[in-house]
Amino acid sequence: MDSRRVNPVIGEYFDKKISEGKHYNTARCAAAKKLIRIIWSVEKNKRPFQIPE
């Protein structure tokens, strides 16, 4: 499943990288790295991820 469709935080970040002129694969890797940082933070802090409004 594509995390950009499920998680608006990742989708917005990906779109931001594309609008900056980054190549598709570069933007995809940057979005994956952001997702990894979110997962690490959730595990470290033992709190559920909440999508900001």
C-alpha cells in the first residue's frame, strides 16, 4: 500500500519535494526516510502517531 495515500503527512512531504524539483525517486526516498523517523519516534516515546490537523 502506498503510504502517501494513507498518511497525509508523508503525502504532503512527498509533494513538497517534487515541487522543489527533486527527481521522483529522490522524493520517494526522502518520504521513506521521514516515515522511518516517524516510526522510530513512535517506538521511542511509546505514544501513538497522531496526524496533525
